[in-house]
Amino acid sequence: MNLIGANIFRFVGLILLQVFVVNQIDLGFLNSYISLAVYVSFLLTFSTKISKYVTMLVALLLGLSIDMFLNTEGIHASACLFLALVRPYLLRRIQTANPLENVQELTVYTEDIQKYALYSVLLLGAFFFWLFLIEEFSFLALPLILVKTVLSTIFTALLIIIGQYLLYRKPKN
Amino acid sequence: MKNLFLFFNKIRFLSFFIVLQLFVFFLIQRNSSYQQAQILNSSAGVSGWLFQKKNSILQYFNLKKENELLANQNAQLKQEAFFNYSIVSGNLIEINNDLYTKQYLFQPAVVIQNSTNRNKNILTVDIGTTKQTKPEMGVVNSRGIVGFVRDVSDHFSTVMSLMNTDFKIPVKPLNDSCIGTLQWLPADKVNEMTVKGIPSYFKISKGDTIITQGGSGIFPQGEMVGVVTQTIPEAGSNNQVVKIKTAVDFYAVHHVFVVNNIYKAELDSVLQAVGQE
């Protein structure tokens, strides 16, 4: 119950943060190259106890909610689904000493920072690549898509990791 | 047979993904084909209400700039008002009001959501069907054209911004009769647009004004679009590509007018009749 409540709170909170704060940030001419998707943090930290099918449905719901606010016609939902597809494989790859089945939320404190940064960058990279690919809907724009993916991934990952250091308390061992 | 089942069991997760992805593609396709999909639309329900709340807080930050704009516009209107014209001779000037009828009605509206960082940027304004807003009405502000209405709900409408790669209208230079197509290419930056299809023999120079042509019935004729910054000859054709800077600053669009063309239905029916022949 506590887990569900916390997740709903974070779900709503992250959507509001994304729509009313992060999307209002004006980066000037960089606007067309960098898009910040801080709300994806919800899927990065999502509990690994929960079945991957449920995770995918949650990802769909999250993406559709963002699409509703940003008028983006389903492209965020599509990218979130792709992220949810990649995540289980990636989690199996970076398996560490403490088994992931017992992790309630996957933050910087459950893993060492290098591994977590790698995990975030890879997932965000997959997310943004899919997002921009669907948005442009053509392989001809591949160089532009790649540039946008790299820049957006770096800045979003930075924001998410710094945000986690600020917002989460280090669990006592 | 058993192997087949094993195979399907293996790709169960992948097929789950594909089914959901197809569902999302269906949504994308349905939304982009101009039909009124109200579910994923900020003109609908909760998000519209939330954006209005946000706007009622944030509008204070723009007050100074907006006041300036409105004051300028007031001054301009005052200048154009009838009593400003002094009568030269009692015999010569006679204003015959019957010769003029109103063609365009302007409805004030406030932009409650705006984006500039995507390929297909959309604005949301705070008027809807309760104020007779209909799709394909033009949206302008005191500086120039902003976009046109796409979807309408009771109290909100979404507006396709000029900063949208699907946007295309005919425009012309102020001092010339040639017509080009105004569009926003994916390579264009915010507040920059491209006019295509103007033959090279029309001399268009930097600083020329581009205005609406009025043929589509969405905008009145002669609404400001932007100022030419550069002309490039188009490779392999007789045409030139004209780069313009828009008159409207799309980072700061706040108070707008929705233009209702009273003769739009008439114009459309005539154009349709032509098309059917």
C-alpha cells in the first residue's frame, strides 16, 4: 500500500514538474536541440520487484499523460514503451552484488554512481533516440536525430542524477 | 508444435510491446490526420483547466510587456479612427457607410500554453465553442499572424502555431503581386520561416515586408507575417527561397485575437464548386 501510494505521488509530481517547470525552461537557440524529459526518472527508479508487463503498462500510462499535456500525439507514450522494453535486459546486464528483486526504488544509492550513470544514460539514450525518430519519422534526418539524442541524454541524465542526490535520503545500512 | 509454443513463450514480452506500440501508433496516426481526437488534446478537460490555473499565476510576469503592446495598438487604432481625418472640403468628402460591410470579427483570447521546442508546435487558447470558435479560424496578435485554430472544445481550443512543419499558407511581399508558400522547415529556427515558390525574376531584398495574401480565407489580407532576412536561389529551378524573420516573437505570445471570417463558408462553397467541375 505504501509502495503504491508513494508511486502515485511521484507519478503526479513528476508530470507536474515536467509540464509546469521543466518545459518552461528557455534554452534559447538550444531549444531545438535539447529537450529535457525529467519525468522519465519515474521509470528509471521504478521498483524492480514489479513484473515487467505491469511496468510497461505504467510506462504507457505515463507517456500518454505527458502527451495529453504537451499535445504531442502519442510520441512520448511510444518512447516510454520502448524504454520499458529495453529496461529488463539492461537490468540483467548490470546485475550487481545485491539482488535487484529486493529493490523498492532504483536510485543512485542502491547502485554505485558509475553503474547508475551508465544505466541512466543508456536508457535515456534509447528513449530519446526512439522519441526523435518517431517525431521526425524518417531515417534521412539521422544525423540531426543523433545530435539531439546525445545532447538531450546528457542534460537529462545530469538533471535526474543531481535531483536524486538532492531529493532522496541515503538509506541507513 | 511444442517448439512453436516455446518460441511464442520466448517472445511474449516483445509481442506485448509490439501490441501496445501499435495501439500508440494508431493514436498518433489518428491525431495527426486533423480529426478531432479530444482524448489526447490539451483543449480537453483536466489539462486545459490546469493550464488556465497556471496562466492566471504567470500572467503577472508578462504584464509590462503586454501593456506596452496594447498601448501601441491603441495608439494605432486611434490614429485610424474616423474623427482623426479633418475634412478638406465640405463638398469633396463623403463617407458612404453602405459601401462597407464587416468581413472579419476579432475575438480576444489568451494563450494559456505554448511550445517552441518541437517540430509540431501547438498553442492552447482559452476560448472555445461557447464563444463561437471554430476550426480553421486565424489567430493573430497585434504584431502579426500566429497560427490557426485546429481543435475546439467547449472552453479551450488548440492552435497550430506558425512554428509547425504542417503549417502552409499563401503569402506575398507588400510591394509585389507574386505569391509564395509560407512554411516552417525542420531546419528553421524559432521565429524564422521560409517562403518558397516565388520566381527568381521578382526582386526581393533584405528588409522587405511579407504579408498574408488572404486567399485561403483564414487571415484577412495584408496581415503582417515577417521581414525578409535572406534570399537564396533554389537549386535546379527558377524559384528563389526567401528566409524571413516572423513579426511575432513566438517565445512570448500572450494576448491574441481569433479572426472570424464571416464569408468563410461562402468562400469555401465557391472553391468547392470549382473543385467539383
